[in-house]
Amino acid sequence: MQLVRDMAFLVNHLMDERGAGSKRVEPQEDPRWFMEQWEQFRALVNTREPKPASPEFLKVQDRVLQLMVAEPGITEADELARAASDPRLSIWRGDITALRCDAIVNAANSALLGCWIPGHLCIDNAIHTFAGVQLRLKCAQIMREQGYEEPVGRAKVTPAYNLPSHNIIHTVGPMTKGNPTLEQRKQLTQCYISCLDAACAAKAKSVAFCCISTGVFGFPQQEGAQIAVQAVKAWLDSRAADEPGADMHVIFDVYTEQDENFYRAILGEDEKPASDAKE
């Protein structure tokens, strides 16, 4: 019942912020009601301007989000199977918001404020939704200090707030129409390098990459996977040469079976190992 009351409180609070709270949401012990209110909460959060929230709101929001993230089960990065061809790497198909590792990578847009489309299924939306309203506020502060849009190929680090990971690394990938130029290929490579540099600076020992630019940004999936693997391996090799004994676990978190097959083929992994963690 506490979760139900919390959800009603959050929706009412967000509606009050907008001056649209004349009709109060009353708690109901009904799974359908809860999912309807969750979708309403998500839509309100997705379209909320970056601004401070009250301590009471943050306390309730954090409690709800941490329960929502944990409910399907959290995957531990150090339990993921390593690639036979390169034990520094893992391929995993699962929800990056439910992965516990030092840093996860968010495929951001140039405003760095998350996705504003209510309930959109992009990774930027999911990460901002489950991290909490603190993330958009933090990103807004970073962008205000920077004074200009985030360039393609850079990386910014923020706390992960209510996600099980420690940090989020935000990067803007190149946007293509299915036939990337040489410059766009270089930009995608730079995204991976910048994220790894940022992870290293944050002393991360594990970092999970989503498939940068291969969703709505239109970069071809197979070529994007090839660039990802090449860039990551080259960076890891260079770091190993500069810092013998230094190690970093890099996870390629894929969303579709097709993406998973591309990565496995590139790394020479014919089959998904039976010991791989749950998705």
C-alpha cells in the first residue's frame, strides 16, 4: 500500500507544480491503476523543466524509483560472462538501467537534458526517468556552465542517482541517414574514446556502453558495432601499454537480438554462453 500511496503523492505533486492539480489522484490497490499512474508520472517527469524539487518529493521519488529498478532484478557487471576472445569485454542484452557497474553510457542529445517525449522508449528517456529529476537538473547546470550545446564525440559524467550504477557518462553520437561519412565514422569512434577517458578519470573499473547512434540517430547497426569494438579494443590496448596491470571491464549492452549477433560475430563468439547473467 505504501508504494501505491507514494505514486499518488508523486503524480499529485507534479500536477500541482503545473497548476493542474484540481482533480486529486486517490490511491487504489489495483495493478492497472498503478501502471496508469506510473505512465502519468513518467510523462510528467519527461516534460518537467530542470529545477529543484522539494526534499519530500525527492525522498518519495527516490524510494519509488529504487523499488521499480530493483523489482525485475539487478544484474551485477562482475557476474557477466567475458568474451572468450578478449576477457576484458562482455556482451550483454539487457536493461542498462538495471545494471550495477561503475559507469553506464547514455546516448544523449546535444542539449544533454534527456528526452522530452512522454514515455518514449529511447535509452536517454529511460535513464533520465529511472535516475530521477535530479539528473536533468545536474545536466542543466553542466550545460549552463558550458554555455553551448554539447558537441558530438565528447563526454560528460554525472552521478547516476537512483540507478544501481555509480555514474552516467553522457555522449552525443553522430546523426546519419544510414550512409555515414568518414567524418561521422571518426566522430563515433571519438564517442567511445571520450567515454573511456572519462571513465578512467572517474576511476571506473567497469563501464557499459549502449549502442551509440544506431537507434534513432540512424547509424548502421553492424558498422556501428564494428567501430565500437575497434575503438574500445584499441583504447584498452593503449592503456595496457601505458599502465601495465591496469584493467577495465567494458560491457557492450545491446537492445536487440540482431545487435547481439553483430557483436558476437565481430568478437568471434558463436553462441551466447549458458552462464550469462539474466536479462
